[in-house]
Amino acid sequence: MQLDMGAAVSLMSELSYKEFLSHLLLSKTSMQLITYSGERIPSLGSVDVPVQYEKQNVTLPLVIVKGEILAPLGRNWLEKIQLHWLNIFNVEKAEVASDPAVKAMLRRHIREAVEKELDKLEKAGIVSKIDRSDWAAPIVVVPKSDMSICICGDYKVTINQNLEEKMYPLPNTEDLFAKLAGGTLFSKLDLAHAYQQLKLDQDSEKYLTINSHCGLYKYHRLSYRVASAPSIFQAIMDVTPSQQREPSPDSKEEHTRKLDKVLTRLERYGLRVKLSKCQFMQSSVEYLGHRISKEGLHPTDEKVDDLPVSARDIAQATRKDPTLCKVWNYSVNGWLNYVLEENLKPYFTCRHEDQGCVLWGMRVIIPPKYRSRLLDELHHEHPGSCRMKALAHSILWWPE
């Protein structure tokens, strides 16, 4: 397995599962797997596997996915086992498998995939090779659903900790969906490698440098995993006329006219779409886990299945938590004019409840049992730390 700090969970391909772990029964999982570039990874289920590392022995979940991928060792395993980091960062000594032949095969496949992707990026003018850099970040290899890989820089160890991140308002789903109300025909456009369509200022290129076994490469285009990338991209999209969204209770002729207008504007600004991900003139489309049609907005069946925590779960955990149980009782039966218990003071302004859940305004107070799980779910699909934190703060709350 390949250590990947960017992966929330550990994965194994269907092929490897059948070869090595077919004796373990697959369990159904509602987990939704999304690559950093936004592509969905279809999962088959999960298995609990015995893991031995040095003197540590634990049983950990392993998600099995379709196709062939570079199996990442994700953060959920790192929370349970203590790695010997000095050896981990020495690739030649890392214990990725017990059989030397398997280790050699894994290294070869990873190196070949990285070399192929770097060559592709270089030919596309996205990166170019350089001799030295003061800002070289290690690479993170992310498997994609089409069995290719995406190379990202682990910029949290270089530029992200030095950026003065400008807060730019990102669109929320409610506003986007509201503008589509009354529509009868829908088209969906997907920008190909969205961030990488934005050229970097020449003085900024040196800061987006990645370090691989092939050498150093600097980016000429905006790269994923840069903390400010989502805000930068959205700011540019907001001044691009193609971002104008019009209500669409229109005929096919009118819809075609609007579609041609948007595509013409995209062409004028040099922006390209990925045809395989676009949909045109549909009676309904899926977007951000919802199905949009003339009947309105509905969560997709997959989205409903993927919801990890329900109101009933939170209500049950609220009643079992000694502090939140008191908060709930006060919310239902009436609060005193003051509270003396220190653990109740952060909740004193929370005087509402719904379906057995304690609310603070429009935010749900999450019991300790579900806090880590919900944070993990938010991290799966988030387009940037600022947007993820804003989303979390708008719907969830618990004391620091």
C-alpha cells in the first residue's frame, strides 16, 4: 500500500481483493468516494482486515473499489497505528509488502504511472522541468475512476502555511438551485481540469513546484491543493460572462440559443469543457447530489443512501450524552435564568430543539459520538479548507 495523507480512507482494488482477501466477506458500505479532482470512485463494499505493523496488531476497515488503483493507506488507518516515519519516507526501505517481488512490482507500477502523468502534463504545457527550487513540495498520487492517476503537490508543507488567504464568497447550493426554479430543460457543462485552465503569473510559478523521482517540475497553471485555489477560481468565474444563470422555463429553441451563447463566451475566454461529462437538453440532470427537473429539486437515491448520520441518530446520541441530555431537557421544559455548571454554559443560548436534536439557531448541536464522522464526511468532497469550514459552521456546532 502507498501512504497517502490526502486519502481519508484506505482502499484496495477489486483485483487485489480477489487475489489476496477473497476469504473475507464484503460488507455493504454507504460511503461516497470522490477523488480530489471531483471524480467518483465506485465502491463494492468494505472488509475488516487484521493489520500488523512492528509490534502493533489491530483490525481496520478496508474499502474495496472497482477497477485497478494504486492502493492508498489513508488517514483512517493512521489514526489507529503509529508509523515509523523515518523508514516510511525512505522509499527503498518502506515495508509495503512482505514479498520482495510484490514490493518491486508496486514500485514499478507507481513510478511508471507517475512518469506517464508527468510526461502528459509537460506535453500539455502545464508543468516544465527545472533544476532547483526553494519551494519543492512532495507529490500526492491520487487514483482516478478511469484507472489513471492525478498528481498533486502536498502544498501544506510549503506555500499553504505562508499564504495570506483572501476570503472570497463561494456560491451556495441553495442560491444555485433557486435560479433554476421553473425550468423544464437543463444542460450541464463541466470545465475540463478546471483549475489548470488558469495561467499563473510568471513570478508565481516557482512557488508551485513538485518533487518527484523524475526530478523537479514547476506548474504554469493553477494546481489543486493550493489553499487559495477555490477562491481564486471562483473570483475569475464570477467575472466571466458565462457564469450568468438565467431561469429556464424555455422552449428547445430558446434553450439552444442560451446554450450557444454560453459556449461562445467560454470559447472567447479560452475555457474548455469536458464533453464526456456534459449533458445537453435534458429533462433532468444530477448536480451536487441532487436531481433537478421540472418537478423541482430532490436528493438522488445515492445521496440519501450516503447520508451517514440521521436526525434519529443524533437524537439518540443526545439523550445518551450526560451534558446534552440536560441541555435537551432544559430546551423542552424551559431554561433557568442562569446556570452554574460550567459544562452547560456554552449551551445556555441554545433554547431550541427539533426531532429530539438540540439546535443553535439553524445549526444542529452534534454529540461527541458523531463529531469525527461528520468532519470526515465533509472532508471527502470539500473543494477547499475555507469552503469546507464555512459549510460546517453553517449547519453544525459544538463547543471548542
